[in-house]
Amino acid sequence: MKIGELSRRTGVSVRSLRYYEQKCMLASERTAGGHREYPEAAVDRVILIQQLLAAGLCSEKIATVLPCMRDHDGGPAQTATPWLVEQLTAERDRVDRSIKDLLYTREVLDEVIATAAG
């Protein structure tokens, strides 16, 4: 599929898709005319990239992680190195801390709302 269609199907801008490709998070083939062509699996890959970005991972970390993740099409994944496992564990711990902080903030807001509602 062309880049415009991938953009429409994922809700991700063409500019972002080009950036993902530049950072080796997404791959395309080139047509004889020089246009990008993406496989169907690119839709799932872009959605996964978006999820990892939303979780707070930087693009460099995502580019490191993606080869170790199995694609939805069942393609093989590389084995994660001990270093990568350590990095991902640290990211998960960071996300856990963020969740804990957000839950506390919600509790405080609930108390303020309850007090204000009288």
C-alpha cells in the first residue's frame, strides 16, 4: 500500500511514517517510480509503534525493541539480549510509577470533588 493509505488506515501522519522509516522502526519497498510501498503488516506495526510511544518509550528504544517483538503475522522475533530485557524492565517500572502517581492524583481529586459537592 502507498504511504497515504497507510496514513489513513492508522491515523498517523505521512510525516510521522517517514520519520518511523528514517529511525528503522518501519520498512518499505520502493516502486520503479521511487514511491514507498508498505506491506499489509505495516498497519499493525504502526499501531504498535503508537502504543509504545504512548507508553513513553522514545523512538530509539522502540527501534531497539521492535526486532525482538513478534509481528501479528506470526513472523519470527529475534531473541532479546539481557541488556534489552534490563532496559525494558526499567521502562515497565517507570510506567508502574506513573500509574501509581496518576491513581494518587485521582484519589486527591475525588476527595476535592466530594468535599466541594458537600
